[in-house]
Amino acid sequence: MSLSALLPLFHSTETLESDSQTKKVSLLGTINGKNAILQLEKRPFDSKACIPNSNIIQAQSNDVYFWGTGSRSTEDSGDKQTTDSAGCKINLIYPASAAHIAKYRKHPLHMVIETPKAYQKIVRPYIETQKGDRLSWVRNILYHGQEVESCVKDSSYILLPDMKWDGVAIDSLYLVAIVYRNDIASIRDLKQGDIPYLEAIRDSILENVPTKYPIARDQLRLYVHYQPSFYHFHIHVVNANYTGLGQTILAGKAILLEEVIESLKILGEDGFSKKTITYGLSESHDLWNLGMKDYTQ
Amino acid sequence: MSLSALLPLFHSTETLESDSQTKKVSLLGTINGKNAILQLEKRPFDSKACIPNSNIIQAQSNDVYFWGTGSRSTEDSGDKQTTDSAGCKINLIYPASAAHIAKYRKHPLHMVIETPKAYQKIVRPYIETQKGDRLSWVRNILYHGQEVESCVKDSSYILLPDMKWDGVAIDSLYLVAIVYRNDIASIRDLKQGDIPYLEAIRDSILENVPTKYPIARDQLRLYVHYQPSFYHFHIHVVNANYTGLGQTILAGKAILLEEVIESLKILGEDGFSKKTITYGLSESHDLWNLGMKDYTQ
């Protein structure tokens, strides 16, 4: 028996797993009354011949941004037209600025080892330049109710849907808790005395999220970033089963909140200011050229 | 201007980023002489209508395993046939056993908090059952040269391509270093006195891998797993830019080797046996029913 003989006999009975990030699906079914498992995975784009040329439907456009769906038709030797019926999502930026191009170009990541000295010399002065006006959007959220759909407001933090989340699919639930304290730019500012503060926030998040969304407390992954994308302390709250967040959820960028608390217990009074931290840093990050390129692994 | 008017004018000049895992591509090009960025992403399968029915080509088969490629044809109302020309990869298991089905069915992950007590009571006895014959394949590699393509042999470890790696694409380089010491089942057995031992292995890996593969030492992510998939100490060595390893590379499963060493410096003489470790545990893992389900976050 071969694939081409077996597949027409396959009757699907259950979806065992479906992954919208990697475009894979695992189906349980039967062939001649016996169980069979069928796994399918979309093939990657051939970047030489992938530009959609049929069924192009624009969903929306805004300024230089256009998005929609489409598919790719090819004519084979016998002039028979074939179309990628499943199609693809399309984002077009036109005209694109140099900043757009820099953002979408892939930059290599380097593992850097940030000693307490490197922090004092390079990172801390950089963080100072990232405060002030650059954080006004955070203050707008905390004090001026800029985001209406905040889901939990506590005396010590505000929890709201992350911009990367569609707000609907629990599979990819992604919330962010921004604290009211403004003296914690990053974990580097956390000290032993902050343990009860962090534990209270952790407990509150784990208690409140399951009352707002259909997810159990033990299915939430709570973590912080180092380096974070903005220097006002915040905690990421993500469905523990979700893996589709690229570098931002990997060991070497994400640190579990529970691990932060455990580390504080043994780091001594001065906490994370005394720790050597290893993480992945993109060449496009300001810190790379500011001197972290001298601290590679 | 709309997408359908703009796309035919797009002339691609450079691939900014291409991700074979998520099936995305970002192209730089021009439209009417101005820069434009085009991002494409394959759409996920519609699990109700995805079984390939045309162009089915079997690559190989072995026992109950069949694999190859194929695509999906649909007939629209006007009897015009459209085909997903990009197609998909196909894996078929037939007949599939109950064990096959359990393996491919998605099991929810829970965040568990393993205290030193939980380790002694539940995990340590379990690890004892995972030694002996279950590790004979490791001994075959270490002492009987079972894997010919080992790339680095050192007095303290053997470094070989991981089974998940195709052995070719540096983008997804994945090696595993298995140590010769057999008294370290997991990080739980690492003590302060092991710091020089771990540092020597780290230095040797970082020095040797770039001589065998075209990759710089600071582009290697070195980490261990807790829980590991087998209880003989080993270190994962992966291209730092690669994110396509699902749960196995996330904070809450992977711990950077550098972080293991840093932790040993402050954990005290008894090392990781005294640490509380938080990680994601699947319901399908033996440890879940052996008692770790009483230690959820």
C-alpha cells in the first residue's frame, strides 16, 4: 500500500492537535476500519515565486499599511492553472521607510553575559535615557485610563490584554500586568525586600485571571523580560501551552516570575544588581553598539 | 490604491526574513520605484477539509510509517478546479496503536512548583526507575561508538547532532553534549563543587563547535532541561536565533547553562537539591499522576 492508495480511504474522526502557528494538524481517523494518524504541515514559501497573484482581497488599509488575503496561481506546462486555494495572509507596507525596513530585516542575535559591572557601565546609563517622555504611554494607562478594556485593576498593578493578543483565542491568551511602582525599571532594581510585594502581585494575578477568562491558574506562565522592551516593571501572563512568541518567551530572554522570587531569596539584600545575567541581544538593539558587544559569550 | 492593484506592481529585491517554522516570509521590493515591504504568511489548515487528494507523492515508507507530499484540490461552484500548489508535507501512521494516538494527542501543560521536599518524595524515586536499561542507548553512544557522526569527543563529554536536526541547516543547528559522568541524573544532582567541571565543558563546547560548523560562539544557546527527557546529564546546544523548538526551549523548561552555573555560585554547597524549581509539566508525563499534580502553581 502506498500513500496515494491509502489517503482516499482515510476517514477523519478527531483532530488530535492543530497548531495555527506552525500550520500543522494531526488527525485521527480510520482506514479500512483500523485507526490511522494523519499529520499535515504546510510547506514554507519559495521566496522566488510566492507573490500572490489571484483572489486578492483587501481586508483593510490605513496610511501606508494594507492587509488582506490572496493566493498564488501557476501555469504548468500543459497550460493547466493551479491555485493555492488555502492561500495566505498578506501585509503590505507602501511606501516603506528606512525604519520600516530595519524593523523587518532579520538581525542576528548574540548571547551576551551582563556582569554587574557591565550593567553599571553600559546598561544603567542607557536605561536612564529610556525614561521620561518615552514612558508617557505607560502613565496614560496607569493614571488616565487610556486602555478601556483593562481586565483587572488592583492597588498595585493594572492587567490588560497585550497588543499581540487578538483578545479572543484562549489558546494564545496574552496579558500584561503593569505595576504602579515607578522605581523598578527592570529586574536589576529588585531587592530582597521586594519579595512580599512580588508574591502579592503573583497571587493576585493567579487568583483574578481565571475569574475573567476560562483558564486555570496552573495554566498561566508568568514571566518578565531582560532586557524588557520598556523600562517600567511589567509581568507577562501567557497561556502556558502557547509557544508562538518567538524569542520573547525563550530561556535567555524570559525569566519566570517564580524564578525571580526564588533568586531574590538567595541573592542577598542587594538582589539582582549583584547578579550576572546571560541573554540574547539583537545587533539592532541600542545596547549592542553602546558596548554590550564587548560582553559576548 | 488597493492591494489587488499594488501587488502586481511589486518587484522583489531582497528577502528580509524567511521562517520555515511559521511559514512566513518578509520581502523587500519596489512599487513604482518606491520601497515596499511585503509580508506573507500561510493560512492554517481548515481541519474539516484538508486531507490531500491530489499530487500525492510518497517519499518513503517503513513499517507503519508513510511520508511524502501532496496537495488539496477543491471544485468551486463553476466546476473550476483549484489546487493548493504549494502543498503540504504528509505523515501517515497506519495502523496506529493506542500508544501512537496518546503520543499525538495534545495534553495540557500545568505549571508545577517542585520544592526540595516534592523532589525527595516524588521525583527522586521516579528518576531511579528511569535508570538502568532505559539508559543503555546512552552508554552505547558513550562507550560503544553507536553514533558515527559524533562531532566532538572530549574527555568529559561527547557532542553529537540532535535527532531533531536535519544535520544541514545551520539556521536550526541543534547539537547535544552527553557527559561521561554518570552520577548526574539531572540538575538536582549538581553541587557547588561541580562549577569548575561545568565551566570546562561550557568552554570546550563554545571553542569546538565553531571549528566544526559555520557559527560564532556567541550565537550558541546552551541550556539544560528540567525535567529532562532522559536522566543522564546532557546539554542542548542550539543556534541562538532558532525559535522552532516548541515548549522545549521556553522559560519553564529550558535553563541556560550559564544560569545553572550562576545559581550554583549562590545556592550553597548542596546546590540544586535545595532549590524550588517551577516548570511546565504535561498531564501525559508519569510525574503528573505520581503526585506532581498536587504541586500545581
